Amino acid sequence: MNNDPKFIKLVTVSDRVKYDLITSMFEEDEIPFIVKDDEAGSIMRIIGGSSIYGATIYVPDFIYEKARNLVADAFDGIKFDNYEPEEEI
């Protein structure tokens, strides 16, 4: 039986400031997350430290609502992605 959490797509951000704030909030609140860069963003982030492409943030299903509320409180009017499980890595 697999007890690993299922990660759910929370939000896609293209703004570096929002990205840094969201990931910092999650680290501070000990909310696990996975980031997947769009396009060639992961290579750009490795080489240059940031990316002009968006990044999608996933959180575990068991803490999705807490993470969503935290982001919604910090960023008025932010658009959340559809509730989708992470595809196989």
C-alpha cells in the first residue's frame, strides 16, 4: 500500500516576486511543495537563478485547502489552477 501523498496543482505564477513569496510562506509554514517550471524554465533557473517562464506549484492533497487559503490571503484576486493531480514524474 502506497502512503505517499498525491500532489495537486495549486497555482502557476510567472512573477518572480509571487513565486518567492509563495515558496517562502510554504517553507515557513512547513507546507511541502513541488515546483515544475514551464517551457525551458528549469534550465534558465539553474543557469541564471530565475526564469522568464511560469512555474507551477503543487501541494499535497491533504493540505491543499490550507495552502490555497494562505496564498489567497496574501494575493488578492490570484487565479488558481484547476484541481488536478500531478502527473507521474
